[in-house]
Amino acid sequence: MPQTITIDGVTRIEGHAKITIQLDDAGKVYDAQFHVTQFRGFEKFVQGRPLTEMPGIMARICGICPVSHLMAAAKACDDILAVQIPPTAEKLRRIMNLAQMIQSHALSFFHLSSPDLLFGMDGDPKQRNIFGLIRDHPDFARDGIMLRKFGQDIIAKLGGKKIHPAWVVPGGVNAPLTEEVQDSILKEVPAAIERIDRALDYFHQIEGRYPAEEDAFANFPTLFAGLVTADGLLEHYHGPLKFVDQDASLVAELSPADQRHYGSLIGEAVEKYSYLKFPYFKPRGYPDGIYRVGPLARLIVAERCGTRRADMELGAFRTRLGRSPQSSFHYHWARLIEILYGIEMIQRLLQFPDILNTHIRARARPNRLEGVGVSEAPRGTLIHHYKIDDNGLIQWANLIIATGHNNLAMNRGVRQVAERFVDGNKLQEGMLNRVEAVIRCFDPCLSCSTHALGQMPLRIELCKADGEVCDVLQRD
Amino acid sequence: MTSAVSSGESITLKIDDKDISCRSGETILAVARENNIDIPTLCFMEGLSVWGGCRLCLVEVAGSPKLQAACATVCTEGMNVVTASPRLKEYRKMIVEMLFAERNHVCSVCVSNGHCELQDMAVKLEIDHVRFPYRYPHLQVDNSHDRARMDHNRCILCTRCVRVCAEIEGAHTKDVKGRGVLAAIIHDLDQPWGESETCTSCGKCVNVCPTGALTHRGTAVGEMQKKTDFLPYLTLMRRTES
């Protein structure tokens, strides 16, 4: 009899999600879906608010990556004001954006995903968490925590606080960098580089241990999308948005000015089973227009990083995996490379002669009625699109969040993992963990609070077609 | 005009068991503040007429069954006033909680976050939650004025803006329409602010507003800081010159 397994309580994609796995008569998986079951409503309740409040409001979308929303919202506002922000302000925004990426990647890799890699996918769940990590691999855990602190401290030093700083405003930022802060950040850079070097060494020892997961964790050809610099290098703040295919060949490109017309390339589909929209690459239709964003996609889209150490590591990455590895398992390595790049780039930006300049804000009134802001969040490309009325009040907003871009791929990935690892009617903990682990590769904000303690509270029910529960696997 | 119109005759009274002398005609609030006794207020502002609307300055006066608004009650000989008691503290907390529940005060994304008298008052009165259900009214932002913005979501109807506009600027552009929870600040004949013919765009209303209801245009979250020092100087200078 056909059966459905429901994983209800996959905590946090900025809230709640569940996974359902449908089994056929023989107990084989024939379909699986990843449902985002909550509705945030930001696009609705910003209507009627003044434009200048948008960065502050939109930052509240997320407590892990508020800076990303600050950036995209501020860029959309800059577009509406039709201003070019002062060069120093742009550099300062870039520093904060990179700091955000470092802390978020460190959280994703060290706190959330590394227990799976260090203790094994089938490891004892009692150990396989951040506490087990601290107990058995204290130096590794410390490096992760300190890298996250490095990023968070930069955000706090620039913006006044670690979460939801109000420093990024339409037209620039609202306070200049001081020499003291500049020195204090630069002083921390060598230690941060040492930590990420150690983490990469450690990662190289363990990453080859998971061939089955490499093979089945959302391993299929898709398009990849991400920002690049004008020279085709890795970029997180501003630049052309590129779509490449599975061979890293260019499929489409939107220049910053053309990004107002992102709708020509990105469509948004809706499925009844999820509140998260399903963006797709329009020219290929839905759902064939599946594409991925985030660290792995950015490293595939970019020709190279543009900083010395990160480029060396990217060379090792490509030597081992090729120019465009398709398995989402490699998001982990890509994340570590981006941390390294972020630290190097922050150092470079802080050494620009104009970084202490006090002209950090362009002031203007709305000069357009519509604006789009595109930036790279840790999880991928983030798009904010606003329309205002003549008085500068928001009339309409559309947000395409990184997790959304990956929605099609995450769904297909969950199905692939389920097909590979779930069989029969008896549920195994390792299977449950792999279903989580493929989601974790994408780091889709699933991984916030509970998960930060090592594991999500999960309940998997195996039901008969009439709804009768024939097996339950509970993990609190 | 002001809260402390005195006729010069000396009287004595007790405030919080402290013997105090003052001149007749002075209000309890004025005398208390002269003697460093703190009584919380929101609608009161030195230099403007007394409104007595917020009720935060309620005090107990021996012999009177009712609580009295310190800003509007004149001191009398032998008066015994209590400005801080458990009952008063409870009422003050309740009043501020009701202000929060009445409209949409979302501090975290407000332009006045960190520089707001309502927020400060909540902290001072140790309010850590609101016991009343929020009303979440659907209110508009009037962004039609060239230099300022009126956000009705953040308004507590203290009428400081109405008074400063009428009494100091002399324009009387602002007033109050409606009653109770439906009351709202209006401009001229309930027009968009930007279409007002009487508004001189002086900006006094913005600076006397205790919350993020009246702000400069173009301010982002937490950026709006009010300058209220101008008012006592302005009234003093006018009195001196007249």
C-alpha cells in the first residue's frame, strides 16, 4: 500500500518546514517534497511605510543574516533615490556584508554541519552536535566559534550592534569608520586567517569520507546563478548577475542596470504544498529552469576569487572536483573558501586610503517610483524590489530570497537522498539525518535556533494511505 | 500660558513628606520639579499651555478621593501630596501600556528608536510587557509634506504639536478630530499635510513630538533626534521683549 512519511518539525526556514516522502507499495520512494509551512507577510505589511524605513524593517526578516537584507533593501532604496553612494560608503557596506557572510558561513559549517562530517552521518545523535564537537574536537570547535565572533564583532564595531544594526541607510551608511575600529579589525585578521587555514586542513582530511553522500546529495545538473565583478571575479555586493550551465558556460547575464528587469530571467512559481515560492530561470520554463545559488554557485559562476589565498584554495577545489561540481555536498568546501576570501577582502578594503573618509552618505529624495536591489547573501542571490507612490510610501514589494532560489533544487535533493537512503518500512535514524543533512548543505535558514544545539527536533511518521500511523521515529 | 503662573503669596505644603514652600498659583508639578521630586509626564511641556491629557502625572492629595493631575493642580496651603505610591505606579504603568496597545508602536523599526519619550517612559516605569490586547488599528502615514512626516501609528495624542503650532508659531494648522480611540491629529480641514495652506513649515511640531509620530522626512530607523531646548528660550525671549 502506498505510504507517506512526514517529517513535520524541520525547524526553521525562518520558521517552519516539513518534509514528506511518499513510498509505493514496495516501500520504495517515488516522490518527496520540502514544504515551507509558514507565511511571513513582509511583502504585505511594508505597504504604506516610508521608503527610508525599508532597510530597518527588512533586516527583521532574519536574525542570522539581517545584514544581507539591509544591503539589498538599501540598494533598492539607492535605486529609487537614483543616487550613487560615496565610494567610502560602498566599501564600508562591503566590509559589513563580508563580515556577515563569514559569521553565517561559520555558523553553518562549524556549528551545524561539521558534527555530521566529524562523527559520521550514522554517528550517535547524542554526540553528533556542537557539544560533542566541543568535547571531542575542542580546537576545531573553538576555531569555528572564533571565526563567527570575528564576523559578528566587525558588524557590531561598524553598526553598533551584532544583530539588526541600523547603520546601513538609503544613500550610504550613517557613521564613518574610525581609525580605532579600523586598527582593531586589522589586528584580528592574522588570527582569523590562521583559524580558517586550520579548518581547511582539517576539512581536507575528512571530506573524502563521504562518497555516497557526495554522490546523492542533490547531485544533478542545474544552472547556477550569482553576482560577479565586471572582471568575472567572486562578488557579493554589486555587479553583473550571471547564469551559467552545468559546464560553467554563460547562459545569461544581467548588468547592474538591467537587474531592474530581473523578471525577464527569473519567474516565480507557486506550489500548493509550500509557502516558499519557486523561482525558476524563465527561458527554460518551470520546473526545467532549476538553478542553484549560494557559495557553490558563486564559485562556479566566478572565474576566480581575486584574493591570493582563496584563489589557491579554489585551485585545490577545482583540481579535486572539476570546474563545476554538481553535488550540493560541496557547498561545505565552498563555504570555507568564501570565509577565507571574506577575511582577505576585509583586510584589503580596510587598507584603502579613503576608508576613513567622512563623506559616507548621499542624500536625495525619491527620483524614481521603482527600484531593485540585488546583493549576495551568505545563502545566495538576494533581490529586493520596491514600488513607491509620489509621497515616497511603499506601494508594493517583492522579495526573492536566496533560500527561494534553491527551493527547486532542495526539493529534488530531498527526493534524491530519500531514494538513495530510504527503503522499506522501517525508519532508520541515519536516514533521517541524511534528509536533514542535504537541506543543511544549502543552509537555508533551516538551521537557526534548535538546530544550533546540534539537531532539529524531528518527528517522522510512516503512514498508510488511510492515514494510519504504522511507525514513528521521534527525536526531541 | 505656562504651568507656573504665580501671584507671589507664599504658602507651604508637603510633597512626599517633605516640607516645601512655594508661591500661590504654582502647580504641584512645577513645585515638585523645583525641589527635585520627579513626576513623570508625557503631554506636559514647559513653555506650552497645560493639557492634562496623558494622566501620567497623577498624584494623591490628602483629603481628596480622586487622583489629581500634578500639571493642572495648583498648590494650596497645607496640602499633603504623595507623588509615588504603589497605586500610582500601577496606574502609570497601566496608562503607558494602554498607549502601546492603542496604536502600532513598533520600536525596533521606528525612526525615533532610542530617542523616544514613550520608550524611555516604558523603561523608567519598568514595563516589560503589555497586559492589554493590542488593537493594531490600520492607520496611515502622511508623507505629503515637503519636509516632515506624520505617522499616525506612533501618535499618542499628547497634543504638544497642536499647542506649539497654535500658541508659539501662531498658525494653528494642527488640531484633533474625533473622540476616544478614533481621535486623530489633523491639518487644517483634515487635509493632507502637504496641502495645508496655514502650515509655515517651521518644524516646531516635529521637535516637540515625544515619539516617532512627527519626524523629518528622509530619516531612517533610529535617526530621528528631537531638539526641545528651543521652547523655553523662545517663550522666555518673547516674554522679555513684550
